[in-house]
Amino acid sequence: MLIDIDDLIITHPEASSPVLSHVNLEIPEGELALVVGRTGSGKSTLLGTLNGLVPRFCGGTLSGRVRIAGRDTASHDPRDLAELVGHVGQDPLAGFVTDVVEEEIAYGMEQLGVDSTTMRKRVEETLDLMGIGDLRRRSVRALSGGQQQRVAIASVLAAGPQLLVLDEPTSALDPTAAADVLAAITGLVLDAGLTVVLAEHRIERVMKNADRVLWVPGDGSVIAGDPRDVLGRCDVRPPLADLAAVLGWQRVPLSVRDTRRRIESERDKVILKPVQASCPGEVLLSADHLSVHHGPVVAVHEVGLQLHAGEVTALMGRNGAGKSSLLWALQGGLGSTGELTVGGTDPRRLSPSQARSVITLVPQTASDLLYLPTVSAELAQADADAKVAPGSADRLLDSLGIHIDRSANPHDLSEGQRLALVLAIQLVADARVLLLDEPTRGLDYEVKRQLAAILRRFAEQGRAVLVSTHDVEFTAVATDRTLIMADAEFVADGPTRQVVVSSAAYAPQVARCLAPRQALTVADIDGIMP
């Protein structure tokens, strides 16, 4: 066995109980194992044991044994395991050592003593494999989040490991880029015998390629088995699992093709709920001929846009299309040309504190806005900055419905908790326009449902919400309208149901399974005729 885990127990510092308890697991060479579970259940801890990062660099204790190709991680540190195990964490930027893409890809091989001829050949092969040849001389810090993710994967693949460990590898990728990356990884599994252990919240993207699923329920155990069986009973349910449950199927189909074949005789029996058209209110934001340039690069080209009260809008498009630049320009924090009005004023002419009272942005890495030692300190500072009554941000956080210990360090919170905290901090100034950049990264299905409900509540309070996202399933659940951006311009704008169903790349899985019936999610299904 390439991976042999025997009675593993991991206890974090100051924890009252183990995060992993009496785990026994074997994974042979050449398999793709998909790790699933709720946010904070222990998935990243399990991945970290495979190259010795846990518990060496996070503290705590380990008992039992983890062996990779016969090497015990207790007696071999991560440096000794580097030739066997390549690891890519949730934050690719934090793992970069050099400044330039091709240098970053070569760096790991340099540390392993790979000769220069082999190194150059592997760099070229990996650039092609990951589809990033055009980025080779770019600064890694100037890349989009999705591009950084692909470079991070390329940098460990180039070293030629036997085991590739990936933590949320497609979280920052658009659907097409995610499919390309997963196809490349699956090709290495099938054609080169690479073993991959991959944790992912967007299970729908990966499950058709998985040989087995490892479910981490959060009670210390790890339940392994056939994806069709495990996904049918675990507490994180991809859309096809929800659809299987509605249709009364015991096993979960792993692809749209398998589902369509099975559902063919039942598709016409599905009763759909009537579609309720949204009724947007007044225009809260208006932009005309808005443009953004980064030196010679045109990031946003003469865009026209109106956002309405009571409406949640998705902003989608491939990595590098200009979505983040557009959000920052609308917020007034990025130099732009053209006309921009929010609540009767141009945010570019306001101070940051004044602009925040009319339009606010939650950035791609929400933790960038957190710098104080406790949640309560962050909330108090938010009240002071917004010049509102003490306790306002605290009450707003309570209204979001996600419990957070006020004495906790913000950087010790789960992704969902951090996002809720930042939402409370940003919205306490009572801006009527809310912008979010990739808010679902690192969130499981249940937390994404909570976020969708929160955004809907904001819209019902008379706000306009614009969400940049690559998550087509979240778009289907949470939004009324969808904009698709390509090459710095809008190429589609309309009701979410119309825009995504007509798109090969952005249609959610339930829509593909029930086509030509017009359904986006299982929530659209009212019943099944006998």
C-alpha cells in the first residue's frame, strides 16, 4: 500500500478531544481519493499527516502510525518525504518562495537536486500540462487567485511525486479551468500511476473521477468506501445526492450522464414549482463606460451596469476576465474612468470611511480585513470606525445566524465564521450596496446555504448585492440575475434561470440532468407523479 494509516489519533493543542481518533486506512497506488466533510471537521488535519506537517508544524500530539511507501512520517520529516509527497494547501500564495512562475515551478526540483537538463524539460511539460505557458514570466503575486492555484499545483507536480495531496485545489478556478485541472490530474492517475488525495467542498466537480471517498464526519472517525454509497449518507450532499434522495434512489450517480440515463423514464413525471419572477426596486448603483487599466492591460472595458434594490446578482466568468477589478472599481478603491454613481454620489470622490457608508466590499481573502486579537475587539473597532452605537456590529453578527465565540482569535475561526464576522464588520456602516469577491471559497454546502439566506435577507432589506463567484451551484441557489464577463466586458446579462441554463459551462447539475425541463436546483421540484 502506498498509504498505510494504523490507529491514528491526532489531538490539537488545548483541545478537549482528538480531531482524528483511531483512524485506520489503506490507499493503494494509482487511486484518486476524495476527502469530504463539513468545514472544520478535520479534513486538512488528515491531509497534513500524509507528509508529516501534522503535528510538527501545528502542535498537538500524534499516536498510531502513518506510512507513505513504507516510510514512517514520525521518523521522516517533511523534507525527507518531499520526493514522495507533493502538498498544495488552501492558500497557494502562502506557499510561494520565488517571484516568477517558471522559477517557482523549478524551485522544488532544485531543492531535490534534479539536474538542470531534466529540470528544464519538466518545467516545460508542467507548464503545458496545467495550461499556464503564457504565465511563465509573470510575477506570482500579480496573478489572479485561480492562476496562482494552477501554478501551485504545477510546482509540486514538476518534482515528480508518487503522492499528490491537494487541499481545495479548484476553489479559486472557474468551471472550465477546474475541469481542465482535474482532467490533467486524472490523466496522471490513469496514465502515470500517480496517487492523489484531494479534499474538496465542491464535490460535484470531482466525484465522477474518485475511486473512493473518505468522509470525515467531525467525530474523529474517517469513513471510507465507494463514492456512490458514502455520498448517499454523508452530511455534505452534492446536488446529485440531493436529486437522488428526492427521486428515492439508494445510490448516488456520480455524473450527469449516469443521472440522465437513469432518470430518462422519470423526467416527465417530475413536477416543478411555478417560477416566480423577481421584482427589483430602485437603482442603487449605476456605471457607464467604466474602464480599468493595469498599465497596458485593459482589465475592464467601458462597462455599463445598474444594480437594483432587492436583487442579488452573480458576476461570473473565467479567471482573469476582470471580475475582481470591476468590483474594486465599483467600490471606488481602484482607479477607473467613466461614470459611476452609488446612492447619488461617486464613491471615487469620497474618503474610504465615507465610501464604506454607501458601498462596501468583502474581498476574496476576507481574513485580510481582520487584524485584532479577538472577535469582540474586531466588532468594537467596527462600531468605532462606522461611528455607530457600541454593540451594533455584535447584534448584526448575531442576526446572521452563525455562532462565534467573541473571545476567539479571528484567525482561528472556520472559513464560514470568518466570512460572517467580516460581513458584520463591513455592513455595520449600513451601506445599501454590498459587493463580495469569491465568498464561497472553503465553505461546505450547509454554510453556503446559510450565506445564500443571509444575502437574500440583505436584499429584502432594500440592498443590492453583487457576488463574484465561480460556484455555479451557489449562483443557482442564491441569485436572481447573472452577469457573465469575458475579456473585460459583459457577454451575458439576464435572469439567472435563463443565463445559466443556456450555458454549457455555467449550468448547475440539476439543470443538466432535467433538461429540457427548466429546473435549477432540487428546490424547484414539487414532487414526483406516480
